[in-house]
Amino acid sequence: MKKNIFYLLLALVILQVAGCKKDGFLQDGSFSGGNDVTEAQLWANPDYARNFLNNVYASLSDRYNLGDGALLASGSDEAVNSNQNASISTLNNGTWSPVRTFDDVYADMYAGIRKANMFLEKIDAAAIVPIDEVLPANVPENQTLASQIERLKGQAYFLRAFFAFELLKRYGSFPIVTKTLTINDNLDLPRNTFDQCVAQISADCESAITRLPASPSDWNNVNRGRAAGTSAMALKARMLLYAASPQYNPSGDVSKWQDAANAAKRLMDTGKHGIYASYQNIWLWNVANAAYNNEVIFATQTLNTNTIESNNAPISYDGANGRTNPTQELVDAFEMKTTGKPITDAGSGYVANNPYANRDPRLGFAILYNSASIQPVTAPGNAAYLLTQFKGKPVETFVGGKDGLGLNVNATKTGYYMRKYLSESAVWAGTATNVRRPWIFFRYAEVLLNYAEALNEAQGVAALTEILRSVNAVRQRKATTTSAQNVDMPPLQTTNPSGPGYVAPTKEELRKRIHNERRVELCFEEHRFYDVRRWKEGETTFNKPVTGMRIVQLTPTTFSYTPFVVENRAFTAKNYLYPISQNELNKAPGLGQNPGY
């Protein structure tokens, strides 16, 4: 694509392939000689050829820290970053521009695409020694050279599609490159159309699906975590959902919504995935090996770290930075547990002077509010493990509390801290204890919600039973060992359809509830940032202040609650897409800039 990417491959990839450990599938193979490895030697060596593909996986990155501990949630109405000078603020204050970019992955994604292209071009003639890598073990037809090469190709096709979609959702379109370019090629390529990009990604997904094991559980333990057929299905389903949405489908073509629904249903019909019992433990490796639980469809390698906690835990927890502060807007999205109704509904049971009582349990699983604490959890099938860092200490976000507003520069700006992703086992003060976690790109709950949304837009209440079945599967998640971990919300529709006076919800009412279910279930997972954009609601939803809750302690057990504006936000039409970095435009003017920048 550009000269810097060409040199990146020659200067880095071959040398990286030659120099790392080989004990994990996402780590490269060891090399006993020097660092001077020719391209011919690389493809003639079975370890190097396989590890070249591992290096393509290395282009995946976790999303737990986009700079100064920020999650992308703080670039939407989900959260505020406690560091008011963090670079993520450019997404919210109107200064986002080609010379002030954020989350600019353009060059990295093309580096990944280039590596995938080269692998696909070279693998047929490469030295590949068959290995036992899929289940059932030692089945001869799984270990033929042809089957091994097809599985390797399938992973490369998936990764190329993944990197391409990362470009598509940010920049709207991109130049399609399906071969290894050299410095002798024209590198100043114009972008393809959005529809052409969708077609290319779809084709790569299909190429992956036909070559890969059906699901992650079909890889053996050593290779578990590699892309599988359901990974490519999930990617295609999400992309088609975006393509059907108002941002990219302004005419409201219903067939595009049906295509998105069909793609999600295809994955659902495999029967390979389901809802994991414990919402709290989906991300935690050290809890019943949860990184490989049945809900996870594709994720990064498991990171061994405590920085997720030190960046985001409340400030009284051994000097954590409390970076991701949920907004009142997000807190208010969680319904009442007792009735299953939004708190704005007069019959919901919400009590303003006891605002966190009887709420959707996911509120407590995702957000730390005043007087809440990070409690020990029991993994399904495992014994409870002891708290180390957190010790069940209640959070004090009231004014003057140990985690309260304005206490220091890192203290919450909204009256809340993030709970999701945090492990009770992590320690960062004194003798450090790291915890292994992946960043999950695709999980089954999203697929169910993708399906419900697309089906509602395509068929409306004619598909009511199927829509509700999918949404309620997410709402009614139940743990197997303790009710304290249950979500188990009331069904979205509780009225008896056969009863007197029954009135079916309208398509518009279902849309509102499905959108809110995504907001709650998928909070902090980078969906809200893109969902509001693809729904074409940015000017109304993101172009206004975000709020928090000022809590004053009246007695040791009673408090007053006053919402307040935390910061003003700006969103204009150009912000539906990322700006193309001026550095990229200087190298390849044919790209053209996105409108408004």
C-alpha cells in the first residue's frame, strides 16, 4: 500500500519470526542461529512458515488501554476519562482532525493485510510439516498436508477480513489490496466504494469458513484461540449489520437487514456457542478457564497484567487511577430488576433517593457506585477464591468519601467507577499479581442482539416471537452455582399474547428496547461508539453534555443524589467517520479525505 508498510515487512516481520519463543500459538518460534534469515529460508523452514502466520495474529491488539488508561467508552456517552487532558478528549471536544488523530490504526491494519497477503501467496510452496492441531486427536485426514495448508489459509483469510473491517468501520472505505505490493507498484491508490469493501470482506469470510474448524472448541488445547469458522461468521454478521444500518443504508433497503439477520442466524444454527453462565467471569482467564468459555467466539491472546485494575479501580484501592468513569446516562440505561421496566417508566418501581436498589444486576457487574464493593465471585464449577487487593471494601463516591468527587486529580468525575473486566486477584501494590485476560472481539450475546435488531428491522412484529427469544436469552443469563451471579432479568415481553387486551409492541418500541439492551449488555466493549454512529444518531446523542451524580452523605446510611453536568460534548456530521491522518494523505493523496475534515 505504501513504502513504509513494504519496509515494515522486510525490516521487522522476517526478523521477528526468527527470534521469539515458540511455546504458545500467538508467540513466534525460537531460532538458534543469527538474525539474518532470507525470505527463501523462512518459507523453507516449517517452524518459520507457521510462525509467520502467528506474526499475522500479532497485528491484533487488545483495547484495554488506548492511551493514559482510556477505553474507547470514554469517547462515547458511556464514560468520562478521569484525566481531563487525556488524548481521548479529542473525540469529544471538537478538536478531532487529520493532525489530531486518535486510535489511528490505518498503517497497522495495512501491515496486517500485507502479511496475510504474503502468507497466502507463499504457503502452498512452503515447508509445512503436519501436526496434530484439531479435535478429535490423531485423525489421519486432519493431518494431511492439504488439510493443514487449508486451515492455515483459512486463518489468513479471516485475519485479512478482520483487519479490513477495522478500516471499514473507522474510515468508511479503503483501497482493497489482495496481493503483496512492492515499491515498483503504484502505491497511491484510491479508495474502493463501501459496497466493494463489504463484498471483499464477505468473500474473505467465506473463504475462511470453508477452511477452518467449525468453532474454537474444535481446535485442541494448544491451538485453542485461533480463528474458527464461527469467528468468520461473527465478523460477517457484524459487518452486514453495519451495512444495513442508516449510516450506510440511507434508503432503508430491507433486504440488507434480512441479510444481516441471516448471517447471525447462520452462526446461531451451528449450535457451537451459547450464553456463559456468569456475566462477571466472561473475561477472566483464571476463573474456570473462562477465556475459552463457550460464549467467546474470537479474542486476543490472554494478557498477563494488573494494569487494567491499576488504571481503572477506585483511587482508594492502593492508589489506582480510576480512569474510566461511567456516566449517569449509562447508569440510567439499566432497568429495574423487579419489573424489567426502564427507570423512566412510572410503573418501574424506581426510587430516586435509593437509586441503585433492585436494578438490573448487570449494573453492579459493570459499574461501581456509592457503597458498592468488588465482591468475591464463585466460578461455575470452581470453589470461591479469596480476595486479595480489594477485600470487599465499599466504594465511597460521595463528596468527601475516599473515592469521592474532586478528592484528587484521578478521582471520579462522574460519581462512578468501572467494575467490568476487573479481577479480584490482581495486585499492583507491593508484590504484584497479574491476571490473564483476553480482549474479546466477538461473543455470542452480541450475535443474538445483532440477530434481534436485524430481524426487527427486516420483519418487525411479524417475527416477534423469534426476536424476543433472542433478546431474552441474553437478559435471562443464569449462573449455575450461585444466584448472586445471575442476571435473570424479566423477559422483555411479559404480557400474555393470548390474554385479553394484549397489544403487541410496535417495531419502533422493539427497536428502542433492543438498542438499550445492546447498551447495557455490551457496555465498555466498543459497541456504543459505533452503534450510535451506524444508527445515524450522533448529532442528538453525542452532541450534548454528559452527566454524573453528586452524592452527599446525610447520615452514615442516607445520602442525597443530585445529577450534574460533567462536561459538554461536541459531535458534528464529519465525526461519523475517522479523519484520514494527514501523514497518510501526504504519502498517498489518492486516498482523499473524509467529508468535513
